[in-house]
Amino acid sequence: MSAYTGVIKENSISLDKIDLKKYDGKKVLVIIDGDNNINDNKGIDLTQFILPETSDRARDVELYMGEMRNNDRI
């Protein structure tokens, strides 16, 4: 695992003086450090991850996790 910093320019991320050719085709994780008030989540359906309520505990966990999921993505 490696960590690099860069700047978003239009629809690309610009990294200074780093040769990433050896990583071509690899999966990456991008974390945006900045304004989290941008709400453009493209309609991710989070309800697909909700388990059926089979007990009071399951219902409480789903309510808690629902609160955690709300507005946690940009």
C-alpha cells in the first residue's frame, strides 16, 4: 500500500512527480480531504444492505446503522 497526494483537475487526479505506470490496472482507494458538503452520491441504494428485522436487537442495529449511513458519502 502506498499513499500519495494530488489535486483533482476536472475528472482526473493529478499527482506530482510520481510514476504510476507500474500500478496500471490496479484498484485504488481515493479519499477526498476537503468540503464534505458536496452531495452528489449518484443515488446509491443503501437499503440493499439492510437485513430483515428478525428481533428487537436487529431492528435497533439497523436503525443505528441507518443513522450512521445518512450523509456519510459525498
